[in-house]
Amino acid sequence: MIVIPAGVQVHLALGYTDMRKGLDGLSTLVQEHLKKDPFSGHLFVFRGKNASLLKILFWDGTGLCLFTKRIERAQFMWPRATEPGGTVMLTPAQLAMLLEGIDWRTPERFWRPLLAG
């Protein structure tokens, strides 16, 4: 589980990314294609072509960090790319759902509060 401090934004890179890229390759993608600063402290999330692997790039104040997750029995839900180089902003809760393999765009809620009557 990743604890995201207050004020940190989560940027989901649209489309898919070559998962052979490491810290330097992904930080270059952030700068050149997403037009963002990889040293801002925000999280940048990339998905592989087969949708079972993702990488998160972030700056922790002392260096670049790379988190990788491969999901075994599902695929990561990703929005369709309408234009190359775009991003979608996620909340920390949506990122947590994404990492668990839950469709963060339309989460199903099973518990409903009782109506006061």
C-alpha cells in the first residue's frame, strides 16, 4: 500500500508505455510527453500494453522512486486515450482501487446507509 501525503497529485498517463523503461526513461516521458515535472513530488502512473503491469514514478525529496506492480488475474482499468501525451488525475482512493484491480471509474458499493425515516 502506498500512503499518499496531502497535496500530492496522481497523474495517470493515457495510453500504454514500454515497460522496459526505468527511472530515467519514465522521467523523460513525464517531461517531454506529459509536460510535467517529474521532481514535483507528484505520482505518475504508467501501464504496459497488456494491462497487467504498471509502474509509478515519484520523487520523495531525496531521489526518484519506482514502484512496480504486476496483477495476476485481472487487468488494470485504464481510460481510453483521446489525445497522445495526456493524463487523467486520480484521487488517492481511486489509485488504491486501481492497484487492487477494481474498476475505479465505476466502483460498486455494497453498503448503503439507511435512510432516516
